[in-house]
Amino acid sequence: MEQQFDATLTGTDSEIDGTVQQVIRPGYSEAYDFRSIDGTLHLLIGKDRDGEWIRISGTEPYLSSWIDELAEQAASHSL
């Protein structure tokens, strides 16, 4: 069952609103896919074998702080 929630990432000039969906990615215990409402930002993060959140893929450029922001928001929504 696909679950999704609204999320906001902090950009350099403004906030970026979007939706997040939990996805299954081989090699990651958890993974989340963020897509901005305006279509300008895509960020896919996953928790690696060491328990660290990393960027798997997405648009360039991106801010490394978005990885932690997205992981915190995902944890608070307990998908």
C-alpha cells in the first residue's frame, strides 16, 4: 500500500513544498522519494547498512541538509 505525506524542505531562497512517498530500494532498510509540487526538485534518500541516511538520486544541485530534513520528517510520520 502506497502512503504519502506532505513535506517542506528549506531552500536557499525559500521553502520547497512537496510530497514524500516511502519506496522499496534493494540494499536500503528504508527509502523515501520527495518530489516538489512545482516539479523542480526530486530527492531519493535511503538508510544504508550502517544506519546512515544518504542521497540515492535526484536533481542537481541539491543541499546536503535536505537529507536530514527529509529523514526527520519521514520519521515523524511513521510510515
